[in-house]
Amino acid sequence: MTKNLLLITCFSLCSLLTSSPTKALTAPVGVRPCCAFGQDLKTELFGVPIPFFSLENIVDASKLGKHIYNDGSQNVIASLLGLGNESNGLIFTVKGGFIDTAHVRDTADFTYYLYQQIHQHLGSDYRITLPTELRKRDIILKRSKRTLTDREKQTISIELAALLAFRLAQWHEIAQWFGYESVVGFPEYVSAFSPEDLYSNMLGAITAKQVLEQQPALSSSDFSQAMTDAFNDQLRHLGSVSSEETKRNIQQLNGQWWDHNTRLPQKWVVLKRDYQLGLTRIPNGVKNGIPLSLSTQLSNGDNNAVWAELYLYNVGNEKTFNTLPPALKSIMVWQPAQFQQLANFAKHQDHKERGQSTQVVKD
């Protein structure tokens, strides 16, 4: 009881994220609350340690529950207490390293949502506007005079959706580093560029892509069921282990990837970061793991930019980017072409900061 009351006190603001169900397909409202890398992570509130409480963020693959599209029906408190229909956490796999199931599911949902939008408007001038994350996020579809068969339109739409959903995940990592808060007052520096994040995001995009290729006309509820089955298949393919073995693997990395003595939400709970934003992801923490890949070149030979691109607009929230070099900061509209530059800047700054700390870890 004490643990639950403390958690509810700490995250009372998070109830603002509760959403009402709606019949119309809506964009995913945000990210599922999970997971700083580590185990039994201690917490603090406004710099004051919270006694008798720690976050357990390990989950067994057999207890993930059903995937739920746009899982806004449960707020952050319910999710962290394990009261929602989904269970999310870290799972170790022998061929994919650590998988953050929340990242998988978030990107899968965005892939499904973007497919619905793109397939409906492909070849026309159309703007998909998403909630702002430090910068205004728009996906712009471009007019084309080309006549597509139904099959070509479906294929292009699915490929664009998976790629652009992953691009949104890349941006989210960058935004977290620069101070983005899903919940006001709870900075997410600890999660930025965590070594399991983008592999998990790409797994979500690819899994949803495979689901849609097999069944492109799924309703959101049918997609949820298909994603449940497909995700379980992916975890078996990657060689998921028991929650106890996941814990042992995480414990072995204490002091290398994470620091048990540092309290959430402090940034350096997580010591190892992966700043590489390429479209081929190699899993961290395993040898000879299975790489995952997406491409800007579509199966018909077109570059994605022929049909759709992601744009990030300056909306007057640029104080968060004040430390950037002027040449990068002055660009009013960013695209994925700038992402690696932003990640490289973050890496340089983090290495300078960690060089002044007693906890310096080689990447």
C-alpha cells in the first residue's frame, strides 16, 4: 500500500494523459511510460529521495498482455502499477539484445496510423500534423500525376508509414535530450539515446509493416490483435528469455550501462548511450545479433521524398536549443538530414559532462 500511495503521489500530474475513447482513428497521443534502463531503480522527487520505493521495469514475454492501439485508455499511474491491459518493460533477447516493449508498441501504432493517413491521401497535397515535441511536427504528402495501381498505392503507403514512424522515434530521442517532457515537470533526459531504444522502435515499425502487408484493411481493434500475435512471434524469433534471466543480464551491466546508486529522474542513471541514428540498427549488448533495416528507397525505386517527408518547424520554443552551433540553430525547418548532426552534438556535450564526473564510461 505504501508503495502504491507513493507512486500515485509522485505521478499525480500524469493523470492529465488519460484520454477518452473515440470511434474515429486518432494519432497516438504520446508514449507509453517505460523504461529507464536498469532494475529496481530508486527515485526522488524534487531532489528528495523517496524511501521504500523503487521501479521494477522488467517484464516476461509471456505476460505482455494484448497490444492496444493508442493505449491512452490507461494513464501513466495505471501503467506503472501494472493495472492496465498492457504490460510493458525490458526483455532480453539473445539475438536482439534488450527490447523495450513500450518503444516497440509506440512505433507500431504510429506506423498503423500513418498508413491510414498516407494511403487515403497518397499522390495529393496533404499535411499530417502531429502534436508538437519542441518543434512542430508535420508530415507533408506531395502531389503526383502518376497513376498507381491499388497494389502499388498500398505498398508505397506501408513503406512510407514504417519509415516515417521510425523517423518520429528518432526525433523523440533528440527531443528528450534537449529537455522535452511528456508530462510537465518530469524531464526525460535519462531516456535520451538509451542503447535499446531505437532498435526497439525499428522492431515496432517493421512488425507493424509486416502485419499491414498481410492484412492492409485492418480496423484498429483488429490491428491490435494482429500486433499482439506478431510481436510475440518476433520475441520468440529473437530468443526472448525469462524475466529472471533478463534481470541477471541487466545486473551484470550495473556500473557500465546504468548506475544503481543514482536516482530517477537524474540523467546519469543511464550511463551508456547510442547516438547513432542510422537506418540499419545493430542490437547493443549481444554478439552476432540480428540487424534491422529500413530504407529511404522504396521498393519501386523511388526515394521517400518523392511522396512524403517529415518537417520540424521552429515554433518559438528555440530556447531549448540555445547551445547548438549557430549554423544548425538558425535552420527554421529541420528534416531527418539534420538528425545525426543533432545527435553528434548531444554526444559531444555528454562526453564533456561525463569527463567532469567520476562515472565515465566508454561507448
